[in-house]
Amino acid sequence: MTHTAHPAAPHHLPWFITSPDQSDVLMWIMGIFLLIAVLAVGNIFLRLHTLPERMAHRSQKLQFEIVAVLGLLALFTHQHVFWVAGLLLALIDIPDFGTPLRRIAGSAEKLAGIPPGEGNLAADEIERAAISQKQLEH
């Protein structure tokens, strides 16, 4: 069966107009383009959304975890204030208070004659000895 163009149709049709028995090339091209565009925009959105987490990754663990939680809250609640707060927190360097305090504790342990890092164990032993002494007194 031969399909002929309608007499009212123009003689030179564009390339994307197909015969009834052929596949629609433009539809396939646009479908592939749409799939690639959706994946590309989704990838850009994901990279932008995880920007605060990637920035906070090089900082302290606690700061990174707070930024990660703020990012998840922003993702699931669609409240952009959480993302902005996470970004601001990732940009700020929180001072490290743990290292000086550990050094002070180590120096105090050294002065007390306790091996470094065993101050908690010594305190537990002292507490157990005090409890056992109280029990012996009663």
C-alpha cells in the first residue's frame, strides 16, 4: 500500500514529518534529550545540595554531622533556611577546644603520676576503693 501526501499538503515537508508507517525520529531525539537533561539537572541539584556537607567534610566531626543533619532536614522539609544554616556553619571554623583540654588533662595526669590516658581508669579505681572502704566500715 503506497501512502501519498494529501493534495492540500505542501510538496516539501520538513524532515521530522514522517509517513504513517515510519517511526517518529524527532520524538526519539527529544526523548533522549529530555532524559539527558533531567539527569544533568538532577546531578547539578544534588551537587549544589551537598555543597555544605562537602565543605564541612574537612572540619571537625561534630560540625560535619550537624551540617549533614541540616542538609537532610532541608532536603525532606523543603525549608531552605536549614540549607543556608548548614552552609553558614560549614563556612565558619569552630575553634578546637578538645585538643587543649586533652593536653591539660595529660599534664595533670603526668603530675599525679598516672600514665597518660589512664586518668579515667585511676578515678574509677579510687571510686571503687572508696566504696569498698565504706562497705567495710558498715
